[in-house]
Amino acid sequence: MLRTVITAAIGLGLLATGCAPDSEAPVKVSVLSLSSNGKYVPTQVELTTIEDIVGLKGTVGDLQGGARIVIDVNDPALNNATEETIGEVLLKKAGHDVKASYISQKDPATGEDILWPADFHSWNMVTSYYNLERANEYFRTVGNMKSIDFEPVPTLYYFPEFVIAQNSKDPARDNAIFYPILQSFLVLPFEEIQRAPLPLNAGVMAHEYSHLVFNRLAYASQSFPLSLITWSQESPSQGANVLKSFDEGLADYHAYGATCRSPHGCDPAFLSSSFDNGPFSAVTAERDISKGDRCMSQQLWNNLVGLDVNTFSGGGNEYKVGTILASALFQAGRAQNQEAVLQRAVVAAYYDTSPTNPGIFQFTERFLNNQLGFTLALPALAIIGHISDLELRKAVCNEFVDHLRIPREWLIGDNYCPASTSAGATCPSIVIN
């Protein structure tokens, strides 16, 4: 479908004359964006952070092509790598600056020059940059983050060869990833996802950008998060499992929030434009955060507290727990008509040095030597403690107790949940062990 759109769009620009693109922001350019009718269409936008429109570099990202990244546990160099040298070990080919091509066309209404990408990869790359820019804008405005929180500027490796040797000798496909070890994004070539490749899906890119934000704040920008690494060496790995679940669930919740600022509007099933009618169509239903019947099951709870992190993640459990978390936040924010307020509170909960209202990072430090104490309740309390509106706080408390099955007594306290917090009747009771 998108190749047809791109071909038609290029045809529209063939009557225009070419010129050297002006890289001084703001730059008016066409990208592929999801419209209000659910179709991806060429859309004129302004890139406000771009510094090099051809090389697609700016203050929110730096696109690099031709990279080869290999993760091989049997690589001798990996055993001697440090946090400073790990990038050199994994990057077998560092890649090079990308080069987007454009056709310049006058806007008939304003007479201004509009840059139209001249080929598929140019459309894909400039849309990827635009989606990073929109995600950054969401966190700066809704999340109230400062520019310094996003430094250094992350690299986006465009269509790299990304090999995980223990899985396959062939490069991975059909994914968009924030890879914390490199503090970079990876947009992989697509093969089975033909409806809308992932870098064109603004919700997917906002999800990955949320992982960057979680790393910068809840992990204090650690490429190897100390809590996650420490807890992953133990079995069971309850603390690590909880952290990974919150990271995934909050990424989905913020991705939803970012879609609310798009022409298409709020989309709690943002994966649908890429996954529907394809081999991954079931994922859309599994990750739709608008469904109000998401419940922590006994088996999922047992997995959370009883499995090592590799087995837990191997079964996709962090996505299952994360979807319940995101749905609980969605229901509370929507019911109180305070979604932006809740989204800001969630970001504020990532890092807070207040001794009476610690953030998630501070809780991980406090329980670094006792991950069994890092239950679902702790990051939940960090969020609850940063909600100033009492009715919204109460709604979040009720959703957490009902859907995540966190015992109410774990959440009740000054600045946290009120004594009136109750589970409701949506989800069945489970045994907390």
C-alpha cells in the first residue's frame, strides 16, 4: 500500500525543479503520516530541530546507514569490553551518514518551497526523523522534560545488519528498537510487515523513544542499568521482572499519549496500522490498552515473582504485565478526563531525589541488595506519589489494586492511596505469595 502512495507522491513532484535543500530549521517537508481516516498519506510538516536535512541530523537524532551490529556471547572481545568500549565491540561496521534526496515544489497556496522525498528510503528516513521529533516534543511538553535530559543526541541506525548470533546468523528484520547498550535506536529492514513499516508508525517510534526516556531517568542514563544487571544475576529475578514490565507498559502508555497529538487522534491500538491483516495481527488485540478487562492472572503473577529474568522475558511476560499496567493508567486517566496530567506524573515518577517521595530510580537504589523487596507496589507508589489531584490519585489506586492485583495495604499511606481504595469487581482474586 505505502509503495503505491510513495510512487504517486513522487509523481506529483516531477514537474518541480530540483534545488539544494535548505537545512536551516524550520524546514518544510512532506512525510508519510496517518491521517484522520486511518490512511498513510503525504503530509506537509515542519521539522523544527533539523540541522542537516540531507544527512538527517538534528537535536533529536542522527541517522546513520550501513552499520553492522553483532551480539555474540562467544565473541572473545566481548569478555573484555567495558561500558566505554562495548560500542566498538558490537559495531562491526560503524556505518555512515545517510543521504536523503528531495524534489522541491512550490506550495500553490503559500508559494513556499516544500521538499518532497524522491525515493522510498528518503520517505522512510525523513518520516523516521519526524516521528522522533514528535515523540521528543511530547515528552518536552506533556512530560515537562528539559532539553538536557535528552543529551547526548541518540543515533538512529537506519536498516542496519543486526545479528543476535545465538538466535540466528541472519540479520533480524521487522523491528524498531531502542538499544540501551549503544544508547541508540535501530530501525531494521522490513520483510513481513508490509502494511506500514514500523519507522512510519508514529506510535511505535514514540514507544521506542519512551524507552530512551525511561533509560535516561529511571536508569539514570546507565547503558548497563545497575539494578537490572544486579538483579538479573539472581533467580528468581522479581525486581528485574518488575522493572522490565514497567518499562514496556509505560512505553505503550506514552505511545498512546503521543498519538493524541497527531492528526489521526488518540489511538490506544496504535500497532494496528502496521500489524493488522498481517502475520502479527494478533499483537494488536493483545496490546490494545483500551480494553477494560485486562487482569493479572495467577499464572502471570507467579511468573513475575518466581521466574528468572531470561525465562520471564522469553515468554513475553513483560509485555503481558505491561499491557495491564498501561490499560489501568488509560482507564484512570480517561475516566477523570486528566490524561495529560497523569502522563506528566508518570514521567515525574521516574527520577525524584525527594526522601519523602522517591522516584523509581531511587527505589531501585534503596533495594539494590534486596530485589525481593522491589515488588510491583514500589514503582506503582512512585507514580501515585506524583499525582497531586486527589480524585485522579484515587482512580489510579483503584485501577492498580483491581487490575494488577497489588494488595491494597501495600499502597495505602500518606501521599499515596487513601484508605477507601478498593479492588472493584472487574478481576478475580489471586493468591499473593
